[in-house]
Amino acid sequence: MTVQPKDESAPSRPTAGRANRPQPGQDWSQWPTYDAAALGFRNYWYPVVWEREIGDKPHAVTLLGEKIVLVRKGDVVHALHDRCPHRGVPLSLGRREFPGTVSCPYHGWTFDVTNGKLAAVLTDGPESPICGRVSVKTYPTAQRLGLVWVFVGDDQPHPIEQDIPAELLDNDHVLGGKYDIREGNWRFAAENGFDEGHAKYLHNTALWRLFKVMPAWNKTRVEEHGPWLIRVQDEVHWDAHFPGLGTFTNKRWWKRMPLPDAPGKGKNVNPVIAGLNLPGFVSIRLPGLLRVAYPDFIHYEWYVPVDADRVRYVQIMVRFEDGPKGLLFKAKYLAAIRWLFHGQFTAQDAWMVDVMDAPPEKLYRPDLSITGWRRMIEKAAPTPQPHKAPPNGC
Ligand code: FES
């Protein structure tokens, strides 16, 4: 199974329940903030594309339901509302007539990419009286980890460092990654990421797990540590005996013995990962970032809302090394991890998110990870603001 990168402008395939929107008569009052966040949480920094993807051509993206165009000027990537205020044509279809500007393809209204101001109107001459009186909204941008980040919101942006795990900013590392546009609301993707139950069953067919045993079932709790919610294993069971039915286990003669019960334990633990003192492998935080820590590398995935029915699924795998060990990891990433983990393994997750039809739902004991995440959001998150279309001009 593979997830094909999708063109964001393509319509989403309709699937019942995908958008996770309250239906008439359903009582969703238990998670009002979470339920209202179909388009994600505003006033956060979101990773969007690789820096290297933004060349001279404007690049269209949709974030939290807002159409945005990314445009490079020198080393810096800028973001503007992707709509010409004249007649509403996307600026992402435009041309770069002059350095530091983007020109609408229809009548040539030309905007300064740094501040969104109308700098020239090509079809109205140098004396055009509308120049300087119209602008398009701009979005704060930053470039970190090889990615372009955009702050989507209404507040003054806080430092981007608040939205990136500190270990990524404070330590040398190498990383590999990929992103896809996937079907499904971002909350389904986030819940799948932090879901305690599914990996032991859904992913026991993944090639990534071919030589590694997964538990059959666990007893788990969730703990808050700073901005993170962490799944902690109280009991790990490798076999489950069901009277009258048989035994369920993921053990096979060719599989290696299990990982320790926390990422900082065991042999060959990377010192940066050991220093995090994580009580469990899997953590999640706002606005929708999952961290899966292994003893010697960490996988991160961001669920960036495109709209209510699609998510930009940004994955990176990080090894906290430089020099030859770092280069070796990068080679391993490109040769295997990218296909096995960021490909087939997480494509199984994409499949479930795509076909899921909920609510309604009947939860079971391991779903305390999902309810813990929803509860954390209710406590920590700002109430999402209703989506406001950016101004078309002034
Ligand atoms: Fe953009 Fe006319 S619609 S210049």
C-alpha cells in the first residue's frame, strides 16, 4: 500500500464521517475545543515544504483552510494570501517580472513579496493611482530543519523555537523526511498517531516490523511532561491467551527480542535520547506533533491541517550524530527507512484514517490515549477562532 502525494487543489474523495464534524443530535459537548478545531489550532508555527522546493516559481499551499503562496526572495521564503485583490485570481499562477515581486497573471498587478504591498500595475502604467493603496495579507515565515514554516493565526507570532522540540534545536543531528497530502481530518491522523492499541495489530504486517517483535497488549497510562503527553507502559504482554479461541502473539522465530520499556534504557542508547528521560516511546503535543523515540533515533510527525478533510503529513527521522555516523544514518534513511517507515508503515495509518467513519464511537480501555489527548487539548488549547478569510486589500 502506498500513499500517493496529492495535489492539494484536487477535491477530497467523499467519505462518510471523514470531516469529524458534529452531526445534528450528537452530543459532542465533552470536547468542545477539540471538536471545534476541524481546521486546526491557529496561532502556531507549522512546517509546510522543504526549503529546497521553493525556487523562482510561486508555490501554492493550503493551511488551515487558507490559500497561501510561497515565494522566494534570495535566501528567504515569504508567504502571501494566494488571491489577487483585483479579481480574485491566485497569485501562485503569476510570474516574477521584477526581483522581489510576484505579478498576477491576469492584469499584472505586481506585489512586493516582503510586505504584500501593490508595487506596480503593469497594465496601468507607472502612474497608476491604485499603487500603494492595496495590499495582500502576508504570513510570518521561518526556515528551520530544512523546512519552511508558516505562522497561521491572528496574534503576533511567538518565537518559532516554542513550537519545535528543544532537542532538535540544541543538538547536532542529521535528518531525513518526506511529506504527503493525505485524506482525512488532521484530528483523525493525530489520534491515530497517539493511539495505544493499533500498532500491535495493524502494523504487525509492516515490513518495518519484520524482524522486531511487537507486544500483544499493554496496560498503559498517559502522563503530561511540559508540553508533551506521553504514553507510559505499566505492563507489557507478549502473548495473549483467549480461552476457547487460542493465542495471539506477534512473536515469530525470526524476530528480534523486544525493545526495552522506555527509549532511554538498554544498550547503545544515544546520549541525547537518554538525556530526555522519556518514560515512554510515544509523545504528542500541540498543535499536532507526534514524537516516537527509539534508543538511537527519533521519528517526528506533524499533522498540518490543509482543510477539514485533508492533512499535510510531515515526517522526519532524526539521528543525533554528526560526522561519519550521521552520514551512515542518512544513507540508511534514503536506502531503507524512507520506504519502510515513512512509506509502507505510515501508509497503513493513512489507510485507516481514510476509511474511518466516526463518530459515533465506542471506546475501549487502550483508548485512554485518545481521551487523554483530547482532555489535554481542552485544558491547554486556545478556543479555535472561526476561520476568517484574509483581507483582499485595503
Ligand atoms: Fe489579478 Fe486582475 S485579477 S490583476
